[in-house]
Amino acid sequence: MHQNLIRISLVGLLFLAFLNGCAAMGLTLFGVGAGVGTGTAVSYTLDGIAYRTVTAPLPQVETAALTALDRMGIKIESKGNTEQGRLIAASGAERQIEVELEAVSPKTTRIRTVAKQGVFFKDRATATEIILQTEKVLNGA
């Protein structure tokens, strides 16, 4: 009798573990679908860096990114060249922000943003918003 109770308890716990996993999977899939459906479609690296490729030449994307940062009240610290394109360093609200632009082709540019708050924390929401606002400027809004 005692062994049966233990077995039933273990099966119940195993069932709950699988149920929770399915719920998490469903929410994850819903989140991915919602992002794609609303047009955000910004991707992230494992360490919280946001990136997206846009169909516009690098100089045009750089101008749009600078305009977006200005509209957001984020102060430009420096601009410079990298091996692959351009790097914009900025700051705002205790965050250090980097916007890296890489020419994928003459008409396509990859935007990579990271907003660091302190040593360990990365602000994905701010990094995403910089990309979305840059796209908004590129679309004439």
C-alpha cells in the first residue's frame, strides 16, 4: 500500500512536470508568433544583443539610427569605423548603448544593438526599441 502511494505520487509529479513544460512551450511559441505577427521580428543573441537586417544602404541606416537615438533622448558619445561598418556609442538613463552597423550588401545593412545597464544586465527592451525606431525613420515616419 505504501509503495503504491509513492508510485502514484511520483507519476503525479512527473505528469505535472510535463504539464508545466507544455505550458511554457505554448507561451514561448505564442510569444514568437506575436512578435512575428506584429512585425517586430527582432532577434537576440544568447547574451541579450538585439539584431535585425534591413534593406537600406549603410549610410542611410546610420543617419536613421542617429535620428532615432536623438528622438529617444539618447546622447551620442562617439561614432567610428569598424572592420565591417560603423559603430555608434551612446548613453542614456544609466545605460551604455552600442549600435553596430554592418553592410551586408550595398543595399542591405545589419543593425546590432546592445544596451548595458551595469556590468551584468542587458536591457533588451531598449535595444529592441532602438532598432524599431531606426526602422520607423527609414520608413519615413
